Amino acid sequence: QVQLVESGGGLVQAGGSLRLSCAASGSGFSINTMGWYRRAPGKQRELVAVISRSGNTNYGDSVKGRFTISRDNAKNTVYLEMNSLKPEDTAVYYCLTVVTLGVEYWGQGTQVTVSS
């Protein structure tokens, strides 16, 4: 079993920055992909960014050039640096961890609110 602890959400003005973190803990697993998805009110969940164990990244179109994903494999932690935030970035952000055999674990979600 894998436990995920997210942190770093909050309220920020448009143009500001936030950094999200997600730490995975547990035993008996090997982490492959880590990443972030988000769900805004009334909208479907969408990809924000994912990163492989080797560091390959993939970003959603709406965040390219503004957000940066990174990870620390020794700490089983993934980070999301969010810059130039816009009101449309307001959403609950969920951490995703994919372990051995493709099993997915999701965090509880952290709220990011960007005021105009």
C-alpha cells in the first residue's frame, strides 16, 4: 500500500506562484510515473504534468511554459512549480503515483485558488 501526502496549495493572486509537493510512503513498491492532475468546478479532470522515473515529462497544453514538474527519487517525492498563475488554474490538484504493474494511487487533493 502506498500513502500520498500532498502539500503546498493555497490562495494566490493572478501572476503569482505556488509550489506543490507530494510524498509517497509505504513499502514493497517501485514507483514509475508520478504527476499531477486537476479538476476545476464543473469540468472534467485534466492532465497537468507527469514525469517518469528517468525524468521524461509531459505537460497539459494549458500549463506549458508556466509549470515545471520535477521529482526526487530518493525521497519518492514529486514537485510542481506553478508560475504566472491564472484564475483558470483554480482547481483541486491531485497527485498521481503509478507503481509496479501499473497500479495507480491518488492523493486526497489540494486546493489551489487564483484570484484575479
